Amino acid sequence: MAVPEPLVCNLNTGDTTWIIVATAFSLMMGPALAFFEAGLLRAKHSLSIITQVFAGTCMLSCLWLLVGYSLTFGTSIGGIIGGFDHVLWLNVPYDKCGSHTPNIPAALHALFQMMFATITPLIMTGSYAERLRWEAFLIFTLLWEILVYYPAVHWIWGGGFLAKWGVLDYAGGIVVHTSAGAGALAIALFLGPRADFLQYMGEAPPSNVPLAGVGAALLWMGWFGFNGGAAMHAGNLAVSAVVSTHVAACVSCMVWLPLSMWNHR
């Protein structure tokens, strides 16, 4: 995702179709994450984590529509945060492109970015699964989205100060994974080890391996839309991203498989 510059609007139906498909694939990663984590948790907490992820997706989607897109991709205020010119997606047309994407409607760009905004805080649920009350989960997710994710997106993708320094981030390596990873680590350190951490060496027995497997498979597929769609057009960059995504997953599997076989021999 390049630094936004003045662009000539030229809507392309092929690119628009691909980003719509990529958006649907990216949305699938929410339920996929829920199934994956539910299968790895103890059975009595499976429903809780599924509900958290689904509720979080809906809440964060509404927040993105209300102020999120505006605070991230709105007119920059000192390179720190966006303005309020796109609140409720005002001035985000469905029939014209925006300053960030010359080839697809501005509303589609906002929708695709919504998928990033919804999944990022939910990635951290694995670090506090089973240990946060509903009220704490909702408040923490809401505040982290506004205070951490929105500024980070604006700094790099929205034309903020990091973008002006030349920082590039394709598909959220910094904006999504580094921020969520740092947040998850901070939460885990704050909460401390689980009561039975040493008993299971940090890995409690999964309650439903098939459910976790279904979640992993859907995540694998969802990554095609997440990474391929980040190209913002149906071209060679999208193809390269999809190929790299699949090959990386397969190589990771081939590294994990012998290690797991050796560890459980």
C-alpha cells in the first residue's frame, strides 16, 4: 500500500471485482480465527471466544464506519491522525475513486480496509483467552482500536509522518502484526502465566482438533484475500502475493511436521 499521492481516477471493473472477492475472503478470517482458537481452548471456553470474535467484528465494523476510516484516511492533522471529513463515510463515493486508489471506488477501499481494522485487535484474543470478562474485553478492544490501530494506520497508509519518512508496509506487517503482536505480549506479561501453565508446559490439551483444523484451513484461504487484495489491483503484484502466501504456508508446514514428529515420538 503506497503513500497516497494525487492520482488520476480510472475505475477498472476487473480490479473492482478482485477487491470485492478479496474483501469477502478477508472477512472470513474472523470466523476462522474464532474456530481455530475455540478448538485449541478448553471446551467450556469455546463458546466464549467465538462470541467475542463475532461480537468484536460487528462492533469494530460499526466503529470503522462511524469514525475509523476518517481518523485513518482523512485529511492529516500534523501527520499524527486523520480529520473528521469522512465520518460515517461522508465524501466516500461509490462511483468515484479516492486519493488512495485510482482504479476502484473509494467506498470499496474503505470496505477492504475495514476487514483489516476488525481482525487486528482480535488477533490478540489468544493472549488473554479465558481470562477477560466480557466488559473488559469490549472496553479494551474499543480503546486499543482507537488509541493504537487508527494512529498506526494513519502514520503509514494514511499519509502520516512515517509515510513521509518513506516507511512502507505491504498488507500490514507493521500496522497489523507488529502492533497486535506487541499488544498481545504486553497483555500476556501483565496478566502473567495461567494457573496451570507449568502443568501443561504452556500448551493445554485442545478440546476440538477438527474445529481448530477447519479454522486453520479457512485462515489459509483468507490470507489469499488479505495479502492479494493489498495490491489494490488484479495484476502481477496480487499474483506474487498469493503465490508467496501459499508457498510460505506449505514450507512452514514442512518445517513444523518433522519437529512435531520428533517432539511426540
